[in-house]
Amino acid sequence: MATSKDSLKDRLSRYKQITISVMGRKSGRRISIPVWFVVESDELHLLPVAGSESQWYKNLLKNPSIGIEARGVEAELRAVPVTGPNAVKAVVEKFREKYGAEDVKKYYSGLDAAVLVKLE
């Protein structure tokens, strides 16, 4: 029998966009945002479009709980901020490979932070 994480990983392998939900650091309410992502084995990589200035990224710094939803399959996981320049650069490269360098350049202005979510 497949676990929800198996079916989540299965869906992540097929889609280009997921919805994440984070707890608002001021409002205390759940906030949902559609985002691009890259999956590598049991790791989900997220890149905030405005880098460390992205509101959802700032919310995660206060409360690292993150909801991941991919077409009806949901999981509540823990997010780990990634701020080391080389680590962030590696995530940016993964995004360029998946979505194309032009689109990454067009949509992402802050490339100083990324987020890692373990899918296990």
C-alpha cells in the first residue's frame, strides 16, 4: 500500500507547480501560495521569488512547519532555510535545469535564500 508520502513524491515527479501553506508570522493564519519546486530523491527544494525578502520565507523562519499540496495529496513537513551562497546557487541551478534559465531570470529577483524540505 502506498503511503501519502509515496503518492506525494509520485505527484511531485509529474507536476511543475505545487501549493505550499505556511503560518503567517503576524496574523497567525495559514497562508497558501503556488510555487515552483525541484525534487531530488527525498528532498524538495523551494526558491522564494524575492529571496529572503519573500513573505512566505520570512514566515517559515518564525514557524518552520510547511504544508505541501500537490493536486489533492497533502503533507505537513518541516522546512529548513538554506542561506549559504553555494547551497543557494546549487538550488538556483536545479531550477534553471527544470524551468529554463530565462524563466528563472524573469520571475526570481532575490537569489540569496532557498528552502529544503525532507520528504520522509
